[in-house]
Amino acid sequence: MLRRQNLDDAVMNFPFTTLMVQGTTSDAGKSTVVAALCRLLAREGVRVAPFKPQNMALNSAVTADGGEIGRAQALQAQAAGVAPHTDMNPVLLKPSSDIGAQVIIHGHVRADMHARDYHQYKTIAMQAVLASHCRLLQQYQIIIVEGAGSPAEINLRDRDIANMGFAEAVDCPVILVADIDRGGIFAHFIGTLACLSESERGRIIGFVVNRFRGDISLLELGLDWLEQQTGKPVLAVLPYLHGLMLDAEDAIQTSQAAGGKFRVVVPLFPRISNHTDFDALRAHPDVDLIFVPPHQALPPADLIILPGSKNTREDLAFLYRQGWDTAIQKHLRYAGKVIGICGGFQMLGCSVDDPHGLEGTPGASSALNLLDFYTEITKDKRLAQVSGHCLFAQATVSGYEIHMGRSAGTALERPAFNIQGAPEGALSEDGSILGTYLHGVFDDPQACHALLQWAGLHSTTKIDLAQLREQSIDRIADAAKPLLQALISPITSKPPQL
């Protein structure tokens, strides 16, 4: 427990009702620092909630109130011990091209916008951000806010709602995080401060050095220099933690040590969505999970999984250009198994039609023709947390649906699952191809075991991803205790030691 007398002291000693965590770069560790602080405060009985004003990511989660937010905020809500809510991420941008994105406000699609149009729209989006923050303040004692990217992006400072623009609007303090494993943290800290206005620099109450490994004494000279140059304290030095199982906000870890003998291959589409679907497979000791980037051939595999996509037709065309369709056909001829999830499921059919141009240029595309059904991209978006059971094994299944599009055809008469009394997905007559709209299908230990067994892996190991996430959250929270102690203690110039 922290050094305090009782719960009242715990709340009273934390000097902020809203604290913002910003980073010198993307992937500096903002998400994990927010999750760690949420878990530490929740352990003390504090009613705490995460918040990210604006998120740009293709990994999303369905909330209890039937909306859609970034997966990182859902993980942070889990760390805080509360149900994820759309107010925790009021603005979510899901890129559909290099210059356009689907704009989601309070969990639901508002419009598809060109980047330049969204820049003008941010003034309106800020109203949604402030309304959500206000509602959270009425329900929780402390709000821990995550910034986006870096506050030093000069070209994005006008009408900013994601970093200092929000901090200035709600008058909250900021801690600045840098990833020392990348190198250059002193330049990152100093350079970021140089790009801020005087009032914004004044909001930064201290620095956090993240992902440190080595002898702390060799770093102290640099930390002393940083404090002398900026007049701001280093609040904590957080260690590099190996083997964490946490939902990624967007980045995909493509390089990894080979796992088990059962090889699962996932081709990487340019607009791949919810690649966290494969976290349980990454953790499975008998599975060798391989993400195949562009311009590489699909290697021999036991199972190929076509992932979700934010732009099914564009990613389908990309698949053809890579020659992956031929590799999939060969894989099936040699008795391999194929699974398609959401957009990947739509690719398994005969065609994908987007008559309204909801994901790009209007038109229809020929799909892989592996299952007899057709898909039309529709304006309505299906958002639901669901559960049921497998029809090919004695196993439960649970997950969530996030998709635009309706599928119909004879292949759907052989469903893969029964979801809340209704058929879902498809299973080919020869049992070699399975398609489903369910994200998170491998997160359910029973469903994961059943799917891998169907694909040919005979193993008794079952992966409980929820338990692994809980253990990882506790690990990052334990490591971040010096940071919380620094925040509830008088700010000094010396960083807490590891």
C-alpha cells in the first residue's frame, strides 16, 4: 500500500482531479503509463477513469453503452476496474486511406472526412471532448488523460484537441514521457519543450523516462543535466518490462521469436483492423504466429488467417497484387486451413460491393470465391458484444462485432457459430475454410482451443488472455509505484529510484 493513512488521504494527497500524460513521440509509453496509474489508484479505492480526447487507430473495442472506442482506452478502463464507456474516448479516427478517415464521435460514426476537412471540424469535435470530460468528472474522483502522438507537432497545433489544446482548455497539468530504449531522450525532452508556448511549458510538471534497462547510476548524470536545463524534475525512471500482454493501440509487432511448431500466418493488409485478435495466438506456446508484411511471400503454414480490414475492397486488391490469392489456393490444395475475420471473412466470398463509396471509390470487387456468398457495404454499422457456442465443437465463444456490410448466400446456411440463438459465420462443406464477423474470437479460451484443434493443432494448452492481461497490468502498475509516489509527494528535483 502507499504511504497514507486512509482512503480520504489517498484522494486528498493526489493533487489533481485531471492529469494528462503526453509523450515526446508516438509509442513512448503513454498508454501503459495511464493504465499503470489507473490500476494503482484503483487499488487504493479511488474512483478513477481513463480518457483520451482523440485517438487515431484501427484497433477498437465495443463499449457497454454500445459504442466504439480505442482498444487502449478499453484496456485502461480494465486497469481502473470500470466498464469502458464512449466518454473515455469521445473522438476516434479510423483511417480508410492516407488522407481520409472515418470520424467516430461518442462511439458512433459521424462522417467520413478528408484530413483537411477534419482539421476544420476539430472545433466542433472539441465540444464533444469537453462534454465527455465534464461527464466523467461528475462520476469519478480522478481522470488520467492520454495524449496522442507528440505535442510538438507544429503543423497540428492549430485547433489541437489531442494534446496541449485540451490541457489548456481544461487547465490540467501534464507529465511528459520519453522512451529511452529508442535513444535520444534528452533531445526529445528539450526539443519538445522548445516547440511549446510559455503557458504550455508551464503545464509540464515533470518527466518520465520509460523502458530503461541497465545501471541507473550511468543515467543519473544525464538526469541531473536535464533538470538543470529545464528546471523540471524527473519524476520516475520506469523499467523495460519483457513479455507484457497488453492491447496495442495500433502498432503491430512483426518481429518476434519463433514459437511452437504449429504455424499461423496472417498477411498484413495496409488497412488491417483489430490485429489484437491474434494476441492469444501470440501467447500460445505451441503456435508460431507470423505476420507477413507487403512484398513478402506467404510462407508454408498450417493455418492462414485473413484479418479484419477498414477498407475491404482496397485490401482485397492489395492481396491480389501481392500474389497472396495464389498462395492461399495452393495452401488449401495441400490441406491447409483458412479463417477469415470480419473484412477477411468478406474476402472469402464471391464479391464485395460498396455502392455508396463508404470505404473508398464506389464499385464492386471480385473476391476470392472460396465461399458462396456476397457482401454489400452498408451505411449502418454493427456494434455489439456477443456470445454463444461453436457448431463444430463443444465450446463456448464470445467476442464483439464492428463492421459495415451485410452478407448473404448459401455458404451462410452452414454457420460456424450460434450467437445468441442465431447462426453466424460460415464453414465450408469440406471443413477447410471458416469465416466469421466476430473479433476477439481467440480471446475465449474454449473457442481458441476449438479453433486451433479444428485447424490441426492437437494440444492440451488453453490460453486465458484476460488473465494474461490482468497479470501484465499488475506488472506495469507495480513498476510505476515510484511515479505515483512522486505525484502525491512534494515535487523534488531527484527522481525516485528503481
